[in-house]
Amino acid sequence: MTQGSSGSRPRGSRLRPPAPKKKTTRTKWLARPGKLISVGVISLIVAILIIFRDALLPQFFQKDVIGDQVREAQGSPVLRVEGVERFKLGDEAHIFAMIDENPLSPSQEQVLQNRFRDTQASEIIAGAERNGVPVGYATWRVRLQGGRNQLVRLIDVRPVNVTREKPISGTLFFLPPQGADDTRLIGLDMDEPEPRARELRLGGAPGGTLGDVFFGNKTLTFADKEEEILMVRALTRRSLVSFGLELTYTVGGKEETVRFDNNGRPFQVTSFSCAGPQSSLNYKRFYSLGTGVDGDYSILPEEPISGRC
């Protein structure tokens, strides 16, 4: 038998399988670049959210605090007193006292006796009242405005710098009111050693009936630039009282105060001036509502009919 070629398999040898081809190993991030991009975007978003949470979010919620700090540095008031004015309710008319014993001229007295309701008479009374002090009780309208981004809470109103003297006994104008309004007020009993703001309802007694502490279970709140009107009435039966007012409020967890007066002068109210065992009116001069020669109302230089405190 002819011997095979050199490529023939020797007798008795085994057949070996061919060696496997080497495979090139790739990492997943090289094999799938799109997935790498997605992971990177997610990581970036998470990082941004963390920064927003730790740095920007607190500032966002504290923007009112930061804004208020700027306004405070600029000297802007937290609670602004926009205006104070004497305001008469239905139970108030023209009952006031003057130190001057001769506040009106004879010609002015003649006008009041003959033309009680005309403009000239009203101007005479208004002019005298501007220089007088209300008797028994007086009401002021106080207009307030909030001045912060955070909510301002008014928690108290109280008199300050209180002085007491003998009642004015010069001239008494006694032109009583016609009726009363159904109005709730902040009442200040100036005969108390330390007057507190109390609820006051008109009727029941001259000047109204005082009740519980006004801010005992309530507060008045002011948003930024929000306005609120306070109706404040002071009462006295003993003396001439002069005082200012102090407001106590909270803002941002801090308690602060602001004081104000009656347009550059103190608030004032006086009691009747009384004397004698029967507590009669004690004035040098009187002007009271009476009946003129024509049967109509007139203002006469006479003591009021009651004649008693």
C-alpha cells in the first residue's frame, strides 16, 4: 500500500479539535454608550437637586425673612401709624371743657343763640372744641398699616406716659348727643392705675360698658401694606388725663413696640369738674343747649338743666 502524503495523520494519533478563537472582551459602558449617557444625566440631575435642597430651597422659603431684614436696615417701620383723628360716634356730641373762662365774644354768643343750625354757628363751636378737652370720654380713630412681608400680629394697646391732674373748670360746653351706635371699641379706663385695653360696647352707662381684656384671646393681623382701623375710647370720671399710646406686636417670632401720640400732642380727656356735698358742676362759665326766643334750639350761656355731675 502506498504511503500517504506528509499531511496524513500518523497511525495511532488522536484527532484534536481546532483551538477556539480568542474573543475581545468589552466593558458594558463601552458596549452600550447610550446607557452611560443616561446614567450621567441622572447623576447630574441628582446633584442639581441636592444643591437646590441645601442652598436655594431654604433661601426660597426665607425670602420674606431676607426681604424684611433689608427693610429693617432701611429703617422702614414694621407697623406704621398712618393717621390719628378724633372721631365722634352717635353717643358723642359737643361736651368739652376749656381752661379759658371767656372763650367766646359777645357777637359769637349772639350767633349761637339765634342761629344754632347754620354754618357760622357750627364753625364757632368747632373752633372752640379744637382748643378744648372732651369730657367723660373721647374716641380716636387710629389707622395702621403693616410694613413687613411676614405677618405682623398686634397683641396689645396700652397708654404710656400717663399724667393726671384736677379736672378742667374754666368753661363747659354741654351739647348732649342724640343716640348711640352699636359699635365695638377698644376701651381704656384711665382711672385704673395701669389701664388695659378692654372690650367696650356702647350703651348701659355714659361712654359705654367695659368688658373683658380686648387682646385676651384675640390678635389683629397685618399682611404687607394691609390697613386696619382701631377705634380707641378713653374714659375718666376723676381727673384730667394726658397720655400716649403704645402698640405691642410680634413679627418673625420677635416682640416689639411702637409709640405714638395725637398728632404731636398728647391724647387728653377730662372728667366733669364737681364740687359741694351734692356734687354740682363747678365751672366759671357754661354754654348749654336750650330753647331760644323763637322756640328753636339755641346754645345759651347757661348751666345745663341737670346741674349735677
